[in-house]
Amino acid sequence: MIALLILSATANAPDLHFLDLAARSGLTVPNTFGGITKKDSILESTGTGVAIFDFDNDGFNDIFIANGPPNRSQLYRNDGAGHFTEVALQAGLTRTGWAQAACAGDIDNDGRTDLFVTYYGHNSLYRNLGNGKFEDVTARAGLPVDGNRWGSGCALIDYDRDGLLDIFVANYVDLPSAVPKPGSSSNCEWKGMPVWCGPHGMPQARHALYHNNGDGTFTDVSAKAGILAPGGCYGLGAVSADFDNDGWPDIYVACDQTPSMLYRNRHDGTFEERGDAAGVAYNADGQLQAGMGIAVGDYDGNGFLDIAKTNFSGDRPSLYRNEDGSFFEDVSLPSGLGRNQLLGWGIAFLDIDEDGWPDLVLANGHVYPEIDRSTGKPTARKRSSTATSATANSPTSPTPPALPSLRAAPAEASPLAISMATAAPKL
Ligand SMILES: [Ca+2]
Ligand SMILES: [Ca+2]
Ligand SMILES: [Ca+2]
Ligand SMILES: [Ca+2]
């Protein structure tokens, strides 16, 4: 069901070939998340974020994959010779449950990369002990260890620039204790078939920001920092990047069928939500989209980081060109992203042909297994108000992007954190 689509930044697609080495490399644990042919709850519809980082400091990046029932999350250790071994249990990553996103970063500045995993219920912070093991320090850190919040995306961000990584969490829906049955209302049908209910009809979740106190504990500063001020959304992917080049990291949240959010860092420990004002809350026609994953990169070389976002089937992926740090233009159509309107999850800027221009890689799939029994063309979800006609929605100024003056910087050597359907920005 998952397809890989590769879009070239140039008019003439280069001759590229990829070999699937997953099985040969030892990446063999199935990635099922809930039901395979049928899903009864929206809880089964997300999940399986990935973090690629060097957990044992041997110089080779390892792979963490968040997972849920019937599986558990996996940690694949890279032996440096092309083979991975699954070591999650030995490494102390034993928690089961509905794991969603993963963010890797050195929370305590001890030189060892720690791991934060979002879950339905409560999230987990794992401190890297340096002996091949992690310790779950969620409770000791003062982070919630109960409740039923649905952590979806995450971003490690030093928002106050005190040298300590803080934690931002995007939340999806406040899931009712009794989830309605598939087909029980119009929110639980798709193409005439009963499917899991939501997110429409369920309360939108609000996001969270935890300040790193530097003594191993964190403080929930969501209200004080202005994260709660704009209210909630159906948040999925989250990414931190400096979109206005003022040296302070901002936060973008892809929201599902609700306006996506851009939190601008105000340098005083607070944020201002200006997704609508900046032009990254809706598509070019002012319509809501089902935002899922986010990629950040300066695709046109103008010195400002741009945003790409995956959306639902029957809609196009988004490409927001950062004009001046304060306003973005939706150039999805003139950039050619309207050609394939599949349901996208993960997305990343990646210079696959090494010509200096960041290309886009999108991982597509679906949320309803029932699509495998559907004969029709996938369409946008009910009430999602997504664009369906490329010709009717052409932006008025399809200006080609400016040529870059320099080759793209080489890929950064620091740990790469890919939260749920979210690629780390190339800064
Ligand atoms: Ca390693
Ligand atoms: Ca550490
Ligand atoms: Ca900080
Ligand atoms: Ca740019």
C-alpha cells in the first residue's frame, strides 16, 4: 500500500535507481499499526514515526521506529557493515502501546543522544545511558505519566536559547473514552463504506511545550509561552526551524482538516501563532487541507527555509515558498506537485541527484484499509474542503523560483530526527 514517489527539481528527471535493501539489511520486523484489513478506531490510523541517529556513538546511524499493537517499537543497531540488528528490548525500550513520533537529541548535553517518543496516553523520554541502554526518565523529568492525550508530532527545540533542548509536542485529537463504531454516523463513512470515526466530531487537541530546567526536569510552559493561545487543531507533524532568519527557532505544525499553525518565536519565551497571516494555514485558495507530514528546506536557494507538507488523497501536496521570512506563497501547482494527488505521510527534502537542488521524497499510503476494496479514484475525505481540480485552483502568479547562487550545503552530520511524518530541516 505504501508507494514511493520521487519528484525531481529539474524538468528532465534524472535516471535514478533505488534498491530496496531493507530485508537484506535486517530491517525485517513488520510495521503494522492496528488492523491490517480493517481499522475500528482512529487510533489505528497514525503512528510509526522514525528517528535515525547514532545511539551508541560508534559513528554509524541507527534506526528507531515507533510502533503500536500488535507490534512494539524497534531499535535497529547499525553494525557499520550494512546490517542492522533489532535491539529495542536489550536497550531498555520495552514500552508497548500506540507510539507515534520519535525525536532524537541530547537533552542533557552529555554527548549521548536521547530519545523522546510520543504516544497515545502519555509520551516517554528515554535518557541514553551510554552503555547501549536507555532509561525511561519520563516521571523523574516531571513529564506527564498518565492521562489520555494523543501525542502525535514532536520537535526538540531550544526555544529560549539557554543551550538546553526543550520539547514541543503536537497533539492530534482528544479521543473520547467511548469511540463510536464505524458507520455509526456521517463522520464514520467513506465512499459508502463504514470506516473508523473522526477526527470530525472529536475535540481538537492543544499542543504542549516543556521547558528544560537543566537539572533533569521539565516544566510545562504551554500556557505561558503562548502555545495554547490559538486553541487547538488536529495536529500531526511538527517541526522546528528558523523561518524568519532572526536566529530564534520557530515551530510549524501540520494540522489535519484544521488550519495549520506557525508559531513565531518572540525571543522572550513566548510565541505568536501566525499561520494564517503567513500564508501557511490553508492552501492557495484558502481551503483547509489534511496536513500530515512536513519537510523544511531552502528549495529555491533564496536564503529562507520553505515548507512542504503532505495532505489527503484527492488533494495535492503543499509547497510554501518563503518569500521574506514573514510571508509564504503556496506554489504547489506551479511547482508541479499537483500531478499526483495521493494521501501523503512522510516527506523530506533530499538532493537525490546531487545537483545542488533539494528534491522531494514523499511516502504515500492511506488511512482506510478499505481503499484496497474500493474501485473508484481516491477522493478527499468528507468535509475536508480540499482542492480537487488542478485547473480550477491555479495560483495567479506562477513565477518560477529564483535560481540559487550557491550549491546546497552538504547534509548535516548531526543526528537526524524524523518525527511522525516529519523530516528534519536542513539548516
Ligand atoms: Ca550507531
Ligand atoms: Ca544525553
Ligand atoms: Ca532551552
Ligand atoms: Ca527558500
